[in-house]
Amino acid sequence: MDMRKEYSERELALFIHFGYEYMIDIGTDALQPDTFYQLMVEVAFLNNMKGPKVDSLRRCYFALKNRTCYRGTPEWDAMIKLSS
């Protein structure tokens, strides 16, 4: 699986920020998007991270879990703020 085709540029930027850039290149069929988001949430929580990317992650994870917005839509990417 080529993750660069499965995720938007904004999502890929979040993966890089949270230390999962290696997952972009190796890809895997075993981990679904919700799993990647959960891993990033854990990294942010355990490292007490703050900032616009963490806030974006929080919005996306909330939407993912509550099905209020869907990945691959303009509304999803609009939730991801890469800078303040």
C-alpha cells in the first residue's frame, strides 16, 4: 500500500510531525487510518505536546471516533491546521 495515495498532504504532515514518517514509506495493510490516528494521540498525550498540529489531531480524532466528519473530504482537511 502506498500511503502517499491513501492520505492527504495535510494528513501526511501530521504523521511526520508525530514521528511516523517511516510508516509513510513502508506502508502496511495491517494498520487502518484510525489506528494511525490513535498512535498519534498517544504520542501527543504521553509527551504532553501542544500546538496547532496537536489541536488538529484532537479535532480529527474526535471526528473520526464520533463520525462527525469523514477522511478524504475538504471538511476533514480544513480541520488540519499545520501552523498558527
